[in-house]
Amino acid sequence: MPVEIIRPLYFILPIFFTNMAAHRFGGGTPVDFGRYFYDGKRIFGDGKTYSGLVGGIVIGTLVSMLQPCIYPTLYNDLASSFIFGLIISSGAVFGDTVKSFFKRRLGIERGNPFPIVDQSDFVWGALLFYYLLGPLLLPDFFALPVEWLAVILIVSPFIHFVGNILAYRLKLKEVWW
Ligand code: CTP
Ligand code: MG
């Protein structure tokens, strides 16, 4: 794979761990505390829990802090790799939670597929937080080249998709989507 594809994907790598950790550590109290929205449907549903949010953010941030030990990326010192990891992991779980809000409004039951959106929510959530919070919190904020954005937005959903099928085949996940 050419380095132009690997570098942006390595940059965004922590959010894949955020997703896995949310799944692995999730369960328990739902974010919406079981409450219903005006339309009579759940606000987010039982698939969004506090342990998933916290587990996802903690693991994603740790991965971001470990990355520079393996190979340099854009934020390599301890403080900025921590802040960067926190920003994109929070963005990833935010995107996932907002996605569930809209799934419920559209009448899609918790756990049922919403193609393309299910595979990309964490990516646009992370990028949104990166561009909103990065300039404020990262001393050496770096605006991504448009090619990087394209690679991240286009390739990540495929990785998510293939990763989910693998996790399903390995019996780590109940559904293949
Ligand atoms: N999970 C969690 N908390 C989160 C995110 C995920 O507990 N914030 C766990 C839940 O057990 C969830 C599983 O990870 O069922 C898979 O996550 P996801 O596919 O995002 O949730 P779904 O169950 O498919 O729910 P939805 O239809 O709302 O996307
Ligand atoms: Mg799902």
C-alpha cells in the first residue's frame, strides 16, 4: 500500500480502537437512562452505554499515546498525543451516539443496520471534533491535506466493514454488520 494511504490511516487509527473498546466494554446503564423521546421511541437505545463511551475514549486515547513509540505520526509528544487522542475518540463516540439518535427517529431498531452510516459515523464525528476542538486545544494544530481527508473518509468505512466481518467470524460480535 502506498505511504499516502498508510499515513492518514495511521493518523486516524485510534478511533478504530475506540469503536472496538466501546463494543468490548459496553453494557450497563444506557446513555439515555432508558428514556423515550417525544416520538415514543428511545432517545438513543440500549446500544449506547456510559461504559461504552468511557471505555472507547480511554482506549482510543491510550492508543494515540502509544503510537509515537511505534512510528511517528502528526502528534508525537506526550501532551499532544494525549489531547489528540482525547479529541478524536470523543468525536468518534459522539458521532456514533448521534447516529443512534437518528436511527431511532427513523424507526430503525437498536442493532439493526443503517448501511454506510453505521460504517462512517465514528469517522465524521472524529473529524468534526478535530476541526472544532483541535485549533483550540492543540498548540500545533495541523489542518489535514485534502488527500488525507479523502483517504480517511473513503477507506475507513471499508476497514470498519471488513473488521466487523472478521470479528463476527471470530465470534467476537453477534452480527456481521
Ligand atoms: N456499545 C455501548 N456503548 C456505546 C457504543 C457501543 O455499550 N457507546 C456496545 C453495545 O453493546 C452495542 C455494541 O457496542 O450493542 C455495538 O455498538 P453499535 O453497533 O454502535 O450499537 P448497536 O447495538 O448497533 O445500536 P444502534 O442501532 O443504536 O447503532
Ligand atoms: Mg450496530
